[in-house]
Amino acid sequence: MPSPIRILVVEHESLTRLGMQALIEAAEGLELAGEADNLTDGFSLFSQLAPDVTILGLRFPESCSIDDLDRYFAESHSARIVVLAGHAGDAEISRALGKGVAGYICKDIEPTDLIDAIRTLAAGKETLTPMEAQILRMIVGGMANKEIGFALGITENTVKTHNQNLFGKVGVSDRTSAAAATAIRRGLVRIDL
């Protein structure tokens, strides 16, 4: 039996942190290695526990966690960190991605999508999740984020989160023709004309 994926959650909002803890503990093959409600304790646990995946809240009362990312990567060059943002439009997300985080998730992410994202990240894969592949097909079909969210029964912010993750995986920066062309070229979607 393979070892469980060990996850560290560093988030100051108690309800969010406890909700993630419950999801992780209920998921097969995942283990909560530790949790912290502040950046100092979070980094200390990261150093002690060497988790497979670290979910790092973006904003804390004392500062923004992006300022600490260099410490994490200095401690472990192979750190797999995903930032937890309040919404997809947060300007700090771009800074975090530029510093080397593996991706970001929004607090309104669907529970199954969170678990899928953790598993994909821990495996070091850049493959699209089934949800990301479906959203990419809808983008190629010309649907707007709001339409995609309505069709899939998820929020528009959740669609934007998936967009950013899948764009990073296919190597494009926006949802326009570049995403569609890349998806078709790489065989991720097929268009029947």
C-alpha cells in the first residue's frame, strides 16, 4: 500500500482551515501532516515535517504569505506549494505564481476538485483533471466563464481557478485563441467539423 500524501495547511481563518482538515482526513490516501494559523508556526512545521504538499493561505493579519515563499523554496527546492486565495482575481496570485508556487485554489473550490488538485500536485503531474479537461473543451467551444459555471453547477470563481491551473499546464496565459490552439495542437480536445 502506497504511503499517504502528507499535507500541511497554513491558513488563518479557522473555518476554512478546519474544513480543509476534515476533507483531507476523509479522503483516501491523504493525511493531514499538520496545520497552523499563522506564518511563523506554518514555516516551522514545514521545516520539521517536510510535507508532500503545502496549502498556504494568501493573506494573514500580519502580512501576505508571498513574502515568505523564498524561505520555503530555500528550505526545500522541491517544495510543492499551492496558495489559497479568497477569489481568482486576487492580484497577489500572479506574484505567487512568479515565485514558483505550483498553482492556486480559491476558497470556494469544490471539495472533490480540492482533493484531485492535491493528488495531481503530489504526483508531480501536469495532466489535466477531468474537470479541467471539460472546462477546456467548453472554452474551445466558445463558452464564457459564467456559462461554464452555470453548465457545471460551480461558481464563476471556481471556473477561473480551473482556468489558471489548466492554462499553466498547457503553457498559455489567457483563455483566448492561444488556449484553444494549444489544446487542439496537443490533442487535449478534438474538434469535429
